[in-house]
Amino acid sequence: GSTSTRSYRFGRMFRLLIGSTLPAEQNQIIAHAISFVISEMRQTLFPENHHLLLVGTQIDDPTRFFSEFEALHKLSITFSSPHDDIGSENSSWVNLLAVEDSISDLGMCQFLATNWDKLLEQVYDYFEWVTDGENYTVKQQESLEQRKGTFINDSFLRLGMDSVSPLLDPLKARDFLARLGFASDRDSMTSRRKAFYKSEDVPPSSEPDV
């Protein structure tokens, strides 16, 4: 089938390159997982114009990358090389891209460029919540019948399947973002969320207020 194309003389694109010492294949998986979650956040961040923002990663050969996960390919946004020397196959970067599909400047790419650290903090917290500390590997081994009737943090990432696709590996994405420092910030969203959970676990005092 044919692919529709549009050309914008003054189009807006935001690109975030994060250096990585991991193999290129792992960098692609991490970039795909992070961009997939950010893409799902669009409606919350930009309720009126979210459909005009494309968030994804650069994958020069998506047919090979998604070879065993065709359904996921249909749900993912990928970009071919933007004609520079940072190719996805031999890159030492985690490569995130966003494009405004609009002839006018809607400010969404500018927002991402200004707030990328706060955005990644939220993405890290989501992956930390999904993996639930060290319990994630154990939970992955449980059958759907065993987990029936219980709330499963990774339900969304499963996309209706029995398990999360390795192309959305939340552990790889979480650990990568943790190495960037999002796990160590004492005032981070994750720290505040966990402190809130702990406060809920504390039984109310039986002593009357003075």
C-alpha cells in the first residue's frame, strides 16, 4: 500500500538524544518503550491537539524490529532517518522524536523541549510503578488464572496479550532512566508517591487530638 506524506517548510520537530553505552538493539527497545508511553500521555498533556502530535523513535527497519509483533507495529509510531549520521542501527543513542503534524505552530514541541526532564520523571515513575520493585519478575511468571480478579500494574502494557512484549520491556526502560538519576532524587514524583503509600499504611492514632 501507499504511504501518505506531507511536507512542511517550517515544520516543528523535537528530538531528544540520550547517550547510552548499551548495545544498539537495547537502545532501540528502550527508546520504543519510552516513546510509546509518552505517546499515550498526549491526550492528557494536549487535550485539544493531541491528535496532531506524533511521538515515536527512529527505526530504520521497522519490519525487522517488529517481525514477531506485527500488532504492536500498528500501535507504534516510528520514523525513518532524518537524513543525518545518527542511524538507528549502529547508534549509541536512545533516540526520541516528536513531530507536530500541523502547518501552524501549536507549541507542543516547544513544551516537550522545555519540560523533557519533568516528562521523563513521570515516565520513570510509571515504569517503577509497573514493575513494582523486585516483584515484577515473579508476577510475570504467574498465569492469568492466578492473577484473575487482582489489579495488575502492567495490564496496559500487555495490550490484551498474556505478557508484555519484549519491545516494551519496562525493566530495561526503568533501569535506563534510573541511571540518568530519576531514581535518586529525593523530591521526585516516585519518592513522593512512595511516601504517600507509606503514610496510608500507618494506622490512625487512637489518642485524641489535643
